[in-house]
Amino acid sequence: MSRPTGPGGPGTVLARLARPAGEPTRFAVVADPHVATRAEGTSKLFERTRPHFEAALGDIADRDVDAVLSPGDLTKDGEPWNYEAVDEVLADLDAPFHAVPGNHDVPKEGDDHETPTLGRFAERYTPSDPVARGPDGLSYRVQVGDLDVVGLNSAGTAERLTDSHEGHVDAGQRAWLADQLADTRTAIVLLHHNLPEVTGQLDAHRAAVEPDLAAIPAMRDPEPLVETLAEGDVPLVLSGHYHLPTTAVSGGSSGQSADGVREIAAPTTCSFPQSYLLCDVTPEGTTVRLVPVADSIGLETAHARRTGDSATARALTGIAAARLAAAPLVDER
């Protein structure tokens, strides 16, 4: 099939990676849409979340993808009516859609609504016939083109992490993950929360630029997970959560992906820079492009709204703008 991957391709090249490499495979990554139908305002532009999600999937429909992957936060806070809106948007998508839950998709103490069961999440947003499914029912392994995609639930369940928006991958999940990685040739991992080096970019910005940047809930005890990923020779981890287009290598000694685990964190579709990722795997490696889902005025509006919202929103917008100005963030080829 003909898939444009050169300079004339859509969007901005965010990264050129040496791995994964293989038979041509194209997938999109749509992160943190936070679909909200009964809210407005904030830097997430709640009143525009559904149109932005629709715009992303509408553009993807013309990109000949093998699958659409989502690292979660499909809804504002797990409300039933917002899940219904997500389902309505996804109804027109022809490509497979594989998601993992985000911290805003799972039940939390203090919710003023009854979040749909995680069994419903698994039924609607994870593969119907995965190669394997994890012990929590929300993790899975599925074939996408020439790749094995391992979706890993870092957001918790109705019994775990209900009092926190932090992430965690426990020992049972890690053992299951190790078994899956031992049985694959080229696996990428999809999860919501971020690995240490991406989180460290926020810490560095707080220290150097914005001391009032809040401590955003992060991954608990991430080092054992990084070790499992490195031992399984995972060439790429895809995450969301911070609403930032960025990349880093965790667990390596020199910042090179050959020595650690390469993470690409996807931008959100809901706030600046409202975008999704389009990823092309070829025998030469993988190209990751950032594709906006809003026009220039929409992007400028989101930037203005976010920089004026709070110190944390201003800081995240500054980091995102710096990453866009520096694109491509990595070129291993």
C-alpha cells in the first residue's frame, strides 16, 4: 500500500527512531481527549473536547491506519454520559481502536456519579480477541500490522488506586508483561502514566522556570517496570497523561534508547497543542508525526486559555511550545 512518509507527510515530524523497524505498519495515537458534554471552560476547553476528538478521528479516517491506540483519559471523569459520547464518536471509526484506561476513566473516591464498570471499558475499548489478556482484565496483547502492542493498565481498578490519580504497575502485572515480551519479536507498550525521565522534565522545568508548577500525580515505584521493559527489549513505550508532546529514555546510562527504554508521550486532543500522533513503522525505523486537530485560531485560543489558567497550565504550555520549536526531538537515523 502507498503511505506517504517523507517530507510531504502530514503534520510535524516529532521523532525519527531506529526502532521499532519492520514491515510497513501505520497507527495513530489519540491521547487524553477528556470528552465532556456537560462542562465548559478550564484550559482543557471542555466545550470543545468532543469536536476535537471527532476531528482527530475524522482526519485519521483518511490516513489508512492499521489501528488507533489511546493511552486513556477518554472522559472528563468517567461519567456515564461522557462514555456514551465517546461511543457515539467511535461508531464511525473503521479502524480497530485499542485503549488503556487513564486516571480519569476509573472509579475514584468522591465521584458524584457511578462510573461504568471496568468490564464495560474492556468490552468497548480493548481488543475483543486479544492474543492474551492480563490479570486485571484491562491489560492485553494484540497484533497491529507487524507489531505486538501490549496495553498495560497503570490507572488502577475499582479496588486499587481509588484514592489517588497516581499510576502503578504491580508485581502481578509486571510478571504477566514479562511473559508477553518473551513471546514477541517486536513489541511496543501502551500505558497512561509516564516513566521517570519524562516526569523528570517537569521537575526540571519547576526548578528552572516555574516554581509553582504543581506536583502532577505520577507513577509510583516505576523502576521495577522500567527494568521489566528493558529486560524485554521494548523499543518504544507510548504514554499520555501530561498532555505534552515529548520524549525521553528511562533506565539508560547515556540517554540513548539502545541503553534504556524510549518513551514517546503523546499530546492531548483537548488542549494546546490539540493534536494526535501518526506513526509509521518501516524497515528503516519509525517516524512519529504530530498532526493538529484544530486550525490556527483554535490553537492560538487554546494557547491563550492555557497560559492564563494557572501556573501549572502555563508551565505545561511552555514545555509543549518548547518541544514543538525543537522538533524533531530525536533523530536516530
